[in-house]
Amino acid sequence: MRMAENTLSVLEIAPGQYPKQIVIDNDLKALQQAVDGPIAASYPFEDPVAIVYNDEGKLTGLPLNRALRDEHGQMYDAVAGTFLVVGLGEEDFASLTPELAQKYEKHFHQPEAFIKLGKRLLVVPVPDEAVQSAEPKAHIKPSAEHDR
């Protein structure tokens, strides 16, 4: 599948959800819309990828989404709000290769919950049955015996 030059194939990672691959326009407005605010980028991995996130997410109280960990698995930061994993071109963001999309889908697959314990933050994986679907759930009407 050939992508238009003005679009990007990226991973969108929303709080409480599994990552999903999306196609967005390759411009500032589309990136800001995807993360719901002004963007910033971080380059925490050796691969040619960036994390694009809402630069004011923590300040405005967006929910914590995923932990960033060092080579020993220790959390050093957390991303607030929805963020994107994008590829890096020579001078700009680029589409993720299929291999990198698969690698980072696996890396960020399990949603995480953050629990404040005094001055510490405990990060726990969200059980699969509690993960929100990106698709709206069908409304199920209770049986007639509950209609009283």
C-alpha cells in the first residue's frame, strides 16, 4: 500500500486503550489535533522513532497514559494523554515502517494504570477485561423483568 506523501502512518496510543495504527496528515495541525493540544517530541529509543505528545498534558491534568522506562525497566517519566509514535525521516517525521509499527505496538500494547502512594507512583498493567475498546459498545437493553 503506497501512502500519499502528505500523510503519515503512525501508532496512536490513548489512555486505557491498546495502540492502533492510524493515518494522519503530515502537518502541525493534524499532529496537534491527534494529541489535543500543542505538541512536543521525545526521542527515548535508539530506533528512528519519536513520541509526539501534548506538551501541556501534565499541566492541564490529562490522564497518565504509559510509563517510559530506562534500560533496567525503571520508570523515569510518564506520558500524559494520547500520544503518537512516529517514524523519523532525514528532516521531519515519517511513517513508521511495518517492523517498527509492530515493535512499538508490542512495546506499548498493555494499557497502564497509575496509583499514587505517598510520594511514589505505582504503575500496574490494566487487565485485558478492563481495557476500553476504541469502538463504541452497543447498548444492551435489560430484560423486561428489570423494567419496573
